[in-house]
Amino acid sequence: MTGDFAVDVPTYDAVFAAFSKQWPELPEELKVWDEKTDSQHGELDVRIYKPASDKPLPLMIYYPGGGYIAGNLDTEDAHCRIFAAKTPCLVISVNYPKVPAVKLDDIINLGALAIPWCREKAQQLGDNPSKTILCGGSAGAFLSAQVAYQLMSEGDHTTITGCVLLFAVALHWDYNGKYKHMYTAWDENGNAGTPVFGLELAKFIWWRGLGLTLLAHYDVDFSSPRHFPLLADDLSKFPPCYIVTAEKDCFRDDGKLLDYRLRESGVRNKLDHYEGLPHYFHVFPQLAVAHEAMAKAVEGARFVLE
């Protein structure tokens, strides 16, 4: 990242869209098309992935990653195809607006606003949205957790029946609370020069300039569980989760701590951890372990749909 959104965003989108095209074609029959949610549901671009099936399928709503500054329907197209074909399930990928055009609260609200439209679309297509799970990686996992928390805090414990959180984000590097002793990945990996993501990039995205002034890009509240769900006192009504973490990821302990907190709260949960690997390694088709991780993620989706 150069620090110039005009350069970084199209570069990110082009690189990850190119990676997505390098994944092997799937043998399963899959219909894929683009639509847009209506004006009552944010007028968001969506991509629908419908496997051939003789029975109604559950619904996965997918939020692409990209640090809330980048990512679109093309950057993780291959992963949506894999989830749809292999789980199997109806997948609707939602392209939410990015900062600085909108604030973090706007993104969370629009992510939640898309859900009724997606569920209605699933019914129209003959599928079964009574099982609706949220899925994404990095910022997409962050948004999935934020939307799930918002619905939970509003007393809605039935709309979302599970989450698939790949490289979950649920806290921040400045966290100094009750579980600080379990939250050391930023200290270990933040300035270690590990690939993909580090503390400098986090501060560029979340803070202005040299990190001296709280960033207006996100308008983020570092004390709010609405923005950072792991700050919540009670997660006992959170939906079942499948979580992926990686040893060299700055967000490693977000996923590990979320797994611990959910188990502590009696929530059904499953975690897969990958040693020696960085943030978001699953998007690189050159890595055999990325294909292994996606196969396990499909199993994770099936787990939360049980």
C-alpha cells in the first residue's frame, strides 16, 4: 500500500481479481449472475451463485474483504463459487460501499440491510433461507461479525444461524482489556515484516497521518462492541461460528479469542489454525495450503449449517 487510495484501491482490486481467475474451474453445475438490491435495501450490487439441486438449499451471504477500502464482486469470486458448489448452498455476494465514501456505521447498516433482500431472493429461487449464514474473510469476516452482533443486540436471534469467519477481525491493536494476556499477535507480528498485513497498514487504514489523530475514514469507536464485537460483555446469543486463524497474522488472536469467548458462553464453535502462515493466505491460488484451507472452510460452512 502506498497510502494513496486512488492508487491502492484499483491495484488491490485488479490483483485479487486476477488471483481469483487462477483458481481451477469446478466440475459442478453452477449458475452465476449479477443483480442489484432495491432502493429499500441499499441499491447494492450483488452476485448470485446457484448450484444445481433437486432440493432447497441454505443461504450464505458473503461479504468480500479488502480492509473496508477495497474489494468487490470479482476479488473473491472463486471462493464464492467453491462455497456454493461444494457446501452446497445458495451464495449471494454483497458489494458494500467502502471508506472514505461512507463511514463504518454506514457499512454495518448496509450489510444488515441487504439481508432481508437476500433472504427474499432465496425464497424466490426455491431455496431455504431459514438457514442463513454470513461469511467473509478479513474485513468481510469483520462485517459478518459486526452484523451478527447488531442483530443479536437488537434481540434477533433467528435471522442469522451461523457465521464463517476467515481470518476473523473482532478487536484492535490497542486493546488493553480483560483478555489482554491472550491478545499478543499484534506485538509479535505487527512490525515483523510478515506478508499481507502489518501495524503500519492497519494505522494507515484506521488512523490519519502518522497515527496521531483518530481517522475520519472509518469514524471508528475503539470502545464500542458495535464496531469490535469482542468488547461485548455477553456473547451467549451469538450464532455458531467457524473461524480460521493463521500464526503470522496480526489478527490471529481475534479469531482465537473469539473462539474462546464463544466456547465460554456455550456457543457451538469450530476453529482451524494454520501455523507459519500470514493473513489472508487462502486467496493465493499458488499455495497448495490455500486449496486445503478452502476445503476445510467448506466443512466449516457445513458445520454451522448443521
